[in-house]
Amino acid sequence: MEQVKPTKDQALLRLRLDESLADDVADAIEQAFALTEKYLDGPLYVSALAAAESGNPKAIVCTADILAAQLLLVDSLCGPNTVVDQTAKRQAAYEMLRIRRNQGV
């Protein structure tokens, strides 16, 4: 996996969003990425090698589940959702991320 956040095309396809939302999706991807790194309490890297080379003890290797959680966050931000749907998608995303979260000592 050579990415730390979903692409606009991936989001539009996987979330089945209309192409007219492309600009909103691009903005939502950046917001979802920021929310993800904040929640995980560490920067995302494309590989274990890149994480090790960073020298950051909080470095996190981006995995498929982290990308999926980001897509859920994107969907909660710009998909056709009720407030209940938005909340449920955000909670589901954070549940997916919890296992990868840095938990200070």
C-alpha cells in the first residue's frame, strides 16, 4: 500500500458519490486525514521502512483498515446523511482506528 489517504477517485467510486461532489470530496479527504492522524496520535507513513526512517516513535504504518476508516469519515462529511447517519459513520470509523491508536505510557 503506497498511500496514507484515499484518492478522490477512490472515494467517489467506493462511496458511490456523484462526480459533481468531487471538490467537496477532495476537501473532505484532507479533513478526514487530519482527523485520523489526530485520533491516532501519530503521523501516517506508507511503509514500515518509511516509519522507521522518520525516527518518530509515534509513526504509524497506514493499513487498509485505516484507509477504510478515512473513507467512512469522508462519507460522513459529504455523503447524503442524516445527523444520525453522520454520527454512526464517525463512531464506526473511530472504532476501526482504535486498535491502531498510540496509547501513551
